[in-house]
Amino acid sequence: MKNIITAQEAAAKITDGMTIMIAGFLTVGGANKIVDELVKSNVKNLTLICNDTAFADKGLGKLIDNKQVKKVITSHIGTNSSTIEQMNNGEIEVEFSPQGTLAERLRAGGSGLGGVLTPTGLGTKVAEGKRIIEVDGNEYLLEKPLRADVALLGASVADTHGNLIYKGTSQNCNPLMAMAADLVMAEYMELVEVGTLKPEEIKTPSIFIDYLVK
């Protein structure tokens, strides 16, 4: 049986200055209870890797609104006025990565690859400071892999061994982040016994999960 801990215990494993991957699309499929405990803990100087920065009063956006984040690597900040304000004021560093590129960088980090070659972003601010590689006469940006100290996942269902499934669009980048961090904690909505989930339903095998969070 996988170790099952509380959201408070999960938050206590995160310390100042860590790089954290937090799954979710505008809080859907996110580890929102763990995030709430992180806000209470006042851990600071975090680097977040996330699809978007949610809302100032919801999900991981609360960490930004509470000024616990020094940098965010993301594809979208438009729904969080606090991220926009802090970026414009120079209080937070924002590294934009197109959504598909972000997903591929996560995959590369989890698969031990040296990076991803993509034409997306050529000739834009996204390309600034990045290496351009030519393949068969075509130019590509080298986008480097992403890894983190901790990944926080949001699962629809977990079994007691730690296998996870995600319902509907809640899957988003959960499976990719599960592979790309040193410590992985998954917050679940429902817990079932081993053998309940069909093998073909499982999106994240238990080998990637260190703790389940009730």
C-alpha cells in the first residue's frame, strides 16, 4: 500500500527555493488542497512550472497572489491579474513557453532527453537567447527539458497501490509531470482497492508516485 498523507504533511515537504510542478488547467486536475496548505505555510521563493497561473483567488494562483513565487514557467497568465501585475512591476519572472512546447519539455525531462526541436516561436520573443538548430534545411528552436524537485498532481481516482486515473480533461499534464520530478505527490478525489482499476484505464502507474494525499 502506498503511503497516504494529509495535504498539510505534503506541504511540509516543500521548502523555500524549490522548483515545483503543479498540474492542472485553471484548477481542473490540480492539487488544490495541497496548494491551500502551501499558502498557509508561507514557503517562499518558489519556481512554479505549470500550464497556466489559474486565478488570483483559486488554485496555484493563490501562491502567486501571496507573493510566494519568484519565477513561473507557463503558457498562459491572462486569467490571473496578480501574475500580470507582479510581472509588470518586476516582482516575478515569467518564462513563457507555448503550450505544446511546454508539454514536450516536460516529456523530455521525464524521458531523459536533451531537449526538443520545434519551429514554434521562431522570430518571436520566445526565441530570444535560445539555440537555433538546422535540420534538413529547416530551422528549429532547441527547447530544453524541464524537471522539478516536486510534482503535485490531481487525480480523479487512485488505488491503494498508487495507480492513477484522470477523468475527462483533468488529465492535462498530470502524467507528464509525474515522470519529471524527484518527489511526486498525488492528491486524489476517490480511493479504491488494488484491482479495481482496469490496466488500460491507468494513466500514471504507481512506480512514479511517492505519496498519495487524501
